[in-house]
Amino acid sequence: MLSSSIIKQLIAIVGEERLLLGPEDFQNYGIDRTTIWQANPCAVVLPGSTEEVQQIVLLAKEFNLAIVPSGGRTGLSGGAVAKDGEIVIALDRLNEIREFNSLDRTVTVGAGVITERLQKFAIDQGLFYPVDFASTGSSQIGGNIATNAGGINVIRYGMTRQWVAGLTVVTGAGDILELNRGLMKNNTGYDFRHLFIGSEGTLGLICEATIQLTKAPEETVVMVLGIDNFPAILDVLQIFTSKIDLTAFEFFSQLALDKVVAHQGHAVPFNTKAPFYALLEFETKGSEGLDLAMRLFEHCVDQRWVLDGVVSQSLSQASALWKLREDISETLWEFQPYKNDISVRVSRMPDFLVEVNELIERHYPDFDIVWYGHIGDGNLHLNILKPEQLSSEDFVSQCSAVSNEIGQLLAKYEGSVSAEHGVGLLKRDYLHYSRSPCEISLMRAVKSAFDPNGILNPGKLFEAQGQ
Ligand code: 2HG
Ligand code: ZN
């Protein structure tokens, strides 16, 4: 509970209507897409400018109050969960699109701009913002940057980091920093911009960003292939990427397809059933690209890697094929999945797949496992579905134990325990499988430089100091 004097001071900064104290607001703003923790903030504030964010941080610093920064709350690792009486600073009102420059191909946006709005803005300027994923309709650009969001186009365009040309942040010390200012070249020492990207709100609050846009791709088509076995997915990836610049290479299992078809009513891509499906997207460049893709497809069939396939004939067919992949995560929510978001280098994927598959079969003989992900980036989303008869607590504790073994395997393969969803609360105990003790202690030192009182998102990424 906040004291009435702090409540008064918050109202003086943001105005009465922008300070929310109701249980519904707490529920709405206090959690992300994870379902493990209960929302329990002490207040939700909605500042309207960077200066207001700064004043709130200075107040919180003076009274040693913890803050949880909040964007669209579509995260899957508990990075935006306020479970311990924190003040949630929601950036929804920083939602202006300003300063588009066609020569620089940059646009400056408030942190609260919804990702899809930025994508549409880019298209209206004849340009393209390539970071794309299923929750772009509600995620905010500030949250995307704080978690370095990935998605379905990483194989061609990289992660959010690649598209951030400048940032305005308020640090935990209450300083406003303008980082890189949209420059393409700027070799003037440490690039703090990159520290804030992916920092999960532990160093500062991102208030504004200058985003680099690019040329839109030419016409693209989507191909869905039925794949005979696990290793064959990588054979298909290898042959296609050696000849064609793909914009996406995703995969999903038959079980993932069954669930999406049953729950969303989508049509199957073709009648042949296959253990796995690969979804490829590429630019056609006239008929040349398509002819080449068809020849590669035939080669894959001859090799018995591919059992069947379909190529989109129209934009609407392409988007229907995309839905088979993009709707998997949402479809699985009702099964209370335990999520793994892991990666290894693509070249190590064949060996890693054999070992992780063996580990999963050994530990989860009776569980439904849904395999899917951005396999072209070396990123697997392994969702374990909760058996109905098992309690949530037992399920999470069993899965957490297996996560330690997956962590050990990832350490052996020099992989990552969180490829794109971030660490937050969910992956905190596994961070040491991907980062050395020296790195983790340097991370803590960086945090204390930007957030000396440890008020920003305490407990996310690593345990709060003194706990
Ligand atoms: C996706 O690729 C998202 O669909 C969500 O990153 C993955 O829910 C998941 O495990
Ligand atoms: Zn993903």
C-alpha cells in the first residue's frame, strides 16, 4: 500500500485519472501472458511524457519503491509481472508517431506505439518494418525493444536490435539519456543503446525510439512442405538456404497442426499427413524464384525428405498458410503449456535435435509435446502440455526439473535458454546455463551503474540484490 503522501505526489505528476488503484487495473496491468504468478502491484501510473516518467522514477528512488515497466504485456517469461507490490509504469500514453524522415528512412515513435501501427505506418510510406510476430496487434514497440523481440522474419532481417537507430530512456537513477540519436555511424565509445535493448526493464524505461525502416520485399510466396523426419527438416533448410534468400523458415509438428486445425477451424495444407511441416517464405522475383523453388522441392521429394507440399497462389492463401504456424501459441494456451524457447547455432541443430529429443522422450513419456519454432534461426519452441489429471504445481515442478537437464544440454552445445522470449522470472534460474558467472556478475555491475538503488524490475533476469 502506498502512503497518501506518495499517492498525492503521483497525482501531482500524472493527474488523478492516470493513477489507477482498482483491483481490475491491478489484474490487467500486473501480469503478462504467463499464468504462473498473481498480479499484485500497489499502483498503476500512466505517464504522458518522458519528463513525467523521470519524475515518477525520481520519486520511487527517493522512497525506495520498486517499479515494473509495462508495455503490451504479451511477454511469455514474466518480465512484466508485478507480484510484490511494485508501481507499474504503463507506457500506453506515449503513443505518438513523430518525425518520419524519408532520406534517413527513420521514424521516431513513443514506446507505447503498437507494433502493428508502426508496420502499417511504414507501408504507408512505401517502406517496411520487418519485425513481425503473432502478437503485433497488442505488443508495444518499447516492450519489443526491452525484450529484443524476434519473430518470424529473423532469418532475413534479424531481431528488433537491428532496427533501433536511437533511444530515449530514463535510467533507474532518474537520468534522461538520448542514445545514438538515429546515427548510422557513431563510434564514440560504449553504445549504451544496445545495453538497453533486451535489458527487460532492469536498467531504465524506454520512452521513445528512432526506428530504422527498410525497402519492402518484392512479392513473396509461402510454401508448406510435409517432412518425413526430424533430420530431414535440416536437409531441406540447407538446400533451400544455399540457393534462395528465404524471408522465413519455420517448422511445426503434426500434433501442432492437429491442434490448430481442431481449435481454429483452419484447413489442412494438403491431405498427406507428415510428422513435421516446414513453412518457407521467399521473394518470387518474377517466375524465376518460383521455378527454382519448385526444382528444389522436387529434389527434396526425390531424396524422400519431403512427402508433399503446397505453394500459395494468392495473398489470401499465403496468409491462410501462415495462420497454421502463427496460431499455434494461442491455440495451446488452454492446455497450460510449459514453454521452452531454446536455441543453438543452426549448424549444431542436427546433433542437438537427436539429444534433446532423446531427453524429452525419456523424461516426458506420457506428456503431449508440441514441437515448433523458427528452426531456420536455430530456435525451438518446445511446449509441454499439462496432462489434465496433474495439478499445475506438480506439472511446473516436473517441467522445471527437466529444464535443468535441457539447460545442461544447451550448455554443452553453447546454446541459449531463452532465444527470443527473454529471461524475466521464468528463465532466471536457468540463466547460468547460457551465461558464465563472470558475465552474470558484470551484468549486475551494469545494473547498479544504471539503477543504483535497484528499483527497476527487481528480481527479473537475476535475483534482486540481497535476496
Ligand atoms: C511463436 O513463435 C512465439 O509463436 C510464441 O514466439 C512461442 O508460445 C510459444 O512458445
Ligand atoms: Zn517465437
